[in-house]
Amino acid sequence: MITVEKNQGDKVAYELQGNVLAFRGGELALDLSRYERDFPVHIDVCSNEYDMLVVGLGRKYVAEIAISARGYDEEPTGDPENPVALVPRPFDVLKTQLTLWAV
């Protein structure tokens, strides 16, 4: 995963295990592969007025997650009417960008 620090200061604690990105010891955990689509996906992680982490807009930004569009490979089908099938590539968490803000 590509990590970018947006500004100076302490950042939220996070851990990546496989495709699961967890913040603050599991307070909020996201299986990033479940969010992959045929177009780029942007996920905002914020804290609310009670300092709880939420997905979407809240009181202040904590992190942004940018997931690249799903890629496909062409594979021959052997069918003369549909000679090629598009097969999705496995999710690659290394193409995901995590941008962190000071908390």
C-alpha cells in the first residue's frame, strides 16, 4: 500500500493484514478488496464529534483511501461467437493509496 502523510503531526494508528485495513486496533476495519469496482473508488475516514471513526464525512478528516479500478485480462474461450472472455485480475492492495491527516 502506498502511504502519504498530508500534514505534520501524529496520525491515526493503522494496520494492514492481507486486504484488511484496520484503524485504532480494529475500531474501524475495512476489507479493501470488497470496495474494488470497475472505476476508481475513494473512501473518506473521519472522526465524529465523539472522536469515533466513521466512513464518510465527519467532524475532521483522518484518512482517505484511494482504490484503483479493477483490471481485466483477456482469455480465449474457444467459442467462435465469443472468442474472448474478460477475467478480473486479483485485487492488488499495493496499488491502493492511504492518505493520512494529523489527528
